[in-house]
Amino acid sequence: MTDSQDSAQPTQDAPREAASDAPQEAAPDASREAASDAPREAAPDASQDVASDAGQAVAAAPADGNPVAPAGARTAAHVVTPELIARLARGVVGSGSTTSHTPFTGEVLAELPESTPEDVAEAYERARKAQLAWARTPVRRRAAVLLRFHDLLVRRQSEVLDLIQVETGKTRLHAHEEVQEVCLTARHYGRKAPGYLGARRHTGAVPVLTKVTELRQPKGVIGLISPWNYPLSLSVGDSLPALAAGNALVMKPDTETALTALWARELLIEAGLPEGVWQIVLGEGPVVGPAVVQHADYVSFTGSTRTGREVAQRAAARLVGCSLELGGKNAMLVLRDADLDKAADGSVRACFSSAGQLCESIERLYVHTSIADAFLERFVARTKAMRLGTALAYGAEMGSMAGERQLATVVRHVDEAREKGAKVLTGGRARPDIGPYFYEPTILDGVEPPMAVCAEETFGPVVSIYRFTDEDEAVERANATPYGLNASVWTKDGRRGRAVAARLQAGTVNVNEGYGAAYGSVRAPLGGMGDSGLGRRHGAEGILKFTEAQTVAHQRLLPLGPAFGMTDEKYAAFMTRSLRAMKALRLR
């Protein structure tokens, strides 16, 4: 995530995205960086043509702008009712009050309890009491909760799709990606957790005489700080393996998207999770974030690289582990033999899903010179045709940005690039006629250093085009970044694509897809290299990181020392012969 979006940072969970870049001490409020809980202000002047207050005229849609999908009859008020707020708010350990907002209009969405450091300490106390019994629950019974949750989520997905949309501003199809990922994760760990966590036999120091068993014990209480941009996937998706491993949770979701996390917690309790095992706290990043880290037995954080470093330092000072999914400046390579229509379709998904507010989004697109014009003709046409909208239904192809600060970052990057000579092939403007934080999907050509968009993570619907003449050059330029989260390669030759992928310094690389193929393959690890983070989610690593490995070694018959009257010298000679024999027998 960008350094302007991480609630585990100094900001307050507010305008979804943008904590300030000034150094901050406290950090972890996860929203990838900056969401502040303060009321959203109007979009910056640079991105507004006409005010869109209830009492003022709405800005006119530009004649050549992206089309607008029908708005639909239902609004945030139909989804977030006083009854729903009251019910879900009971899941927060908090004694104060804060508010969340919807990006579609910038208006207040819900008033929720706000937590203090003392409330966080209380949440940990509750979680520790509940964790003892949960850890004693057989792993198959814990895993069964995940499978029941899977079925409930599939059956009641329309409820959470509404919440995700009104809290993030994304389209319904992009919201559904979160349901897909969480269902895949629930099913995977619901089936595989007993195997991942089962006791394992190992060859001992002396074969036959030493019996060794590796056990997996839960860490205890996990402190989980999750961001606003994927409020279901990045809160529940990370919680499921931790819970299956026998841990309890104290989670700080971003306040702006807390209703989604609270709804998911309620559904897990319905599926059989003891209520005390998952505690939720809310509040400003500098206040609540450090308290979450302070009491945790392990920390899971998704957010900016800057804040991730602060989280890692705080965890290291306490000698507890952490996993961090951080920022990215992800690259796509379109090779000379790529299917141009498929590559253009895939680029739309890769660059503009969730309005580009996805850590795996593509922001740098490298195209072979021989096909660049033909590819761009297709890509630009598809991007111009994307329908923007606010409907709580399928149909729109891109939704709103999260808030004022992230919109300001996009405006700054695009305007500066334009001023310094880059060409806007499509987009490049805000759409206040649709909502205060809408910005058209934008393609830039001619981007060069020191333009900010060249190297800084934008985290919005903006992609820069670069041409290359050979694959070695493309790989070198794609790798010329401190980040290493995701990458994409397009070619008709699968073997060639996989070979190029292996040379890219990124935790995940998709061949002929932007991000979804790797992200949805939950049996395989997912995470970043370099400044993009530590640790992995998904697969064996995604659950074992929430455990402590314990070795139980049972020595039988003979001790590991002189016996039966052996002198030290004879014992050493005996062990020397044994070592040679074990090597000859290829024992490991």
C-alpha cells in the first residue's frame, strides 16, 4: 500500500487512505496507511468542477468522459440501518465514540464505539481467557467452524456485498472478489488445518533410540491490524488460519470499514466460534495501533512500508514475530507474442479493479515496442468504455476512490506528470458528477523520472506505459524498484512466460492474468519481497506462522552419554563410528 494509506499509522482512520507522510511514532492502524477516522471533507479543489452538496448543482458529466452506470434505487441508508449499527457495535470493546463514512457521498455512515489503550488491554484480557479453552478444542472441531462459516457466507453474501460497497466505494463485482477469496481460504484451512497442524515424526539423534515428535502450539493472542481497501478479505482472510491454529484475536480494522469486519465476526460466531475468541477494537492509528502491538503474542499487519517498519520495530523490541504485507509498484510485461485482446482485457482488470486501490494492482506497464501501438489502441478503447457508478448492484465496472487524501495523491501524480511532459491517453480527471472521490481510469504515456508517479506507489486508477525492445531490458526495468509484491507477464508461450516470471523479483507473478490467479491459489504462499513485506499468507506458511514449533524428544534404552562402564574416550569412539555409519546409510 501506499504511504498514504495505512491505518496503522499516524493518522486517524479517516479519509481512507491517507495518513500523512510525516514521521509518526505510533503506528499501527492498518488501513494501509491512512485512513483517518475524522469526517471526510470535500474532495480537493483540484479535482472538483462543481460542488455537489444537496443544495447545490451537481457537476456536469464531461461529454467525452467515462460513461456512468445507472445508480439504482438502494443507497447506503437502506443498507446501514440503526438496527444493524446497534447490533454490530456490540462487538466492539470501546468506551468512546467515532464515525465512519461512505465514499459514495462522503456522508456519515455509522457512529461506532471508539477504543482507548485501556480498552485494548481489556480486549486482550478477554481474548486470553477465551483462548485457553479454544486451544484445547480439537483441531478438527476448530476447522469445522471455518467450513460452516464458508456455507453461511455463500448463502448470505448479498448482505456483506452491500456493506463492502458502501464502506469502500467499490463495484459489486470487485466486492465479490473478496467473498471468493474468503470462501477459498475458509474451505482450504477448514480441510487442511488438521494436516498442517498434526504431529510430525522425525529421525532422532540416534535412530531407534531417540523418538522425536514435532508439535505445533498456538502463539496465543494475535494482534491483527487490517486495512480499509479489502475489509473482508484482509480481515477475515487472515483471521481464519490464526483461529484454526488455536489462537484468539484482537483485531483493529480500519474504522471506515469496521462494519464489514464486525459482520464477519458475527457470522463466525454463528458458525460456532466462541464469542470471546475474536475481539475487535476501533480508533485512531497512533492511539490504538501501538496498544494492539504492545500486548500481542504475534502481529499480522497489512499497510504501508513506512508503517510496517514501525510495527516490526515495536514487535522486535518485545521479541514477538510479525508478518507484514506492505507497498508495491507492480509491473506488467506484455511480450511481443502476447494475445493483444486478452492482454488489453487483463490490463483493465489488473490496473483498475477496486479503482486501483489494491496492493497487487499494476501501476507500471511495459509493452514491447513492436506491438505497443496496437496494444494501446485496444487498452485505451476498453478503458474509455469503462462504466463508473455507485449502484449497489452489478453493472458498473469501476467505483469510487476511498477518500479525499487518496484522491489528492492521484491528482498530484497525474497533474505533475502532465506538467512535466507525460501524455494522458485517457482519463486524467475527477468525476464529481458521480461522487466526491471518483476519478476516471487513467493511462499515462511518456512518464520519466523524476515524476512522482514513476516510482511512488499511487494506489489509485493510474497506470504508466513504458516501451521496451528486448526481454532482458524489460525484466531489468521491472526489477528496478525496492518493492517486490506482484508482477504479471503476457505471452502465448506459457513456458516462456514462466521463465520470465522466475526472473522477476516479486512474491507473486501471474502469467496471462494480472493478480487473481496467484491471489486465488490459496494453497500457495502469497506475500512480498524487499520493501513489500515479511512473511506469507495462504498455504502452509499462512497457518504455521501463527504457531510455535515444539520438539518433543524421547530418549529410550540408552542415554546420550557414556553407559555400561564406558570411558569418555570409548564413548567418543563409539559415537564417531555411529556418525560414519549414519552417513553411509544416508540417514537424514
